[in-house]
Amino acid sequence: MNNMNSRFLTLVIRQPEDFEARGELMTALQCLMASHGAEITGMSQEDEMTLCEFLQERLDPFKVEEARREVAALHARTGGEGIQEVPHG
């Protein structure tokens, strides 16, 4: 789904194996984003999009839409502020 009205963009980037290259990639992304007024509002070291797709397949469609409405309401109230890094245990 492509919503050009949304201020948010979620990407899953398969990082290079080389740790130095990973650092350079992150630095380049941060510089590019800063030069265009963008910011990272959340980050995870996992493939959260695939996880969400699997969860959506397992959950009641009403519950999925209810969660989408809650996220939209959160963004409307906060402008995206307060969205945290996703914890993994």
C-alpha cells in the first residue's frame, strides 16, 4: 500500500555483512535524511514488516483494522513523537 499523504516510510534494509560498511550506510542515510528534514522515529534490528505480515495473517481482520486506527490516532495526537525503538528480548 502506498500512501503519499503519510509522513512515515517503513523500510527493511538487508545490511551488508561488513560492519564497517554498515556504519557507512547508516552515516550516509542519516546525512541524507538530515539534509532533507527527515528523521528516524523508530528502529529495529529485525524484519518487522515480515513479522507484521505474519501477524496480520493470524489475527482477526477487525483487530488488524482496529490497530491501524489506533496507530493513526497516535500519529494524529503526537505527530509521530514518542515512537520508540522496538525492543527484542
